[in-house]
Amino acid sequence: MNNNNKLSDDIVSFVLNCDDEQLSDLTVTSLARSFNLDRSYISRKFSLQNDFTLAKFILNEKMGRAAVLLKTLSGLTVKELAERLGFFSTHHFRQVFKQHFGISPNKYRKLAKRNRD
């Protein structure tokens, strides 16, 4: 395994093992700091080993976590969920979620509930 693969694997492992609080604060810059690497360097090396950018990977993980939380924590409002995952605007979170999944967070939650029942 070359160093690029190892770095990419280490990054993936790090991100996937973040709890919600850590994930909410996670950015390419903070991740680079955690690895004691330059932001541009870590982004470039990650992208060389994957078909997507590091920023996209972090966002995808946040969206995946949002989907799980929408299914499992019915008492959590969309605003609370957006804040929990590090989005500073509920509007922005809703836009990103809809772009990612094709439906709004509220509709996603309703469909998930309907499928559970």
C-alpha cells in the first residue's frame, strides 16, 4: 500500500469514527490540522485516490448521518439537526439535503416513518 492510499484510508477511518459533535465541526481545514498537513496537500492526495473531493466526502458523511438521525430521533427538529451537524443555517441544510436526496428532510422523515410502520 502506498502512502497516498494509507493517507486516504486514515482520513476515511477518522471521518467515519467521528461522533456527531466532532462531525459538526469537521472541515477540510480542521481535518488537515488533525493530520498535521496542509489543507491543499491533504485535499489533493485524497482526491487522487478517490473519485470525489475531501469536502464532498465530509458533506456526504454529514448527509448520511442526517438521514440516520431523521429516521431514529423523531423528537429532533430539522433546525436542531442542522445545528447538530454543523450547518449554520436551517435553510442551507434543507437545500443541501434536498440536493443530496431529492426530497426535503421533513418528507424524508415522513417516508422513513411510513416504511417503518
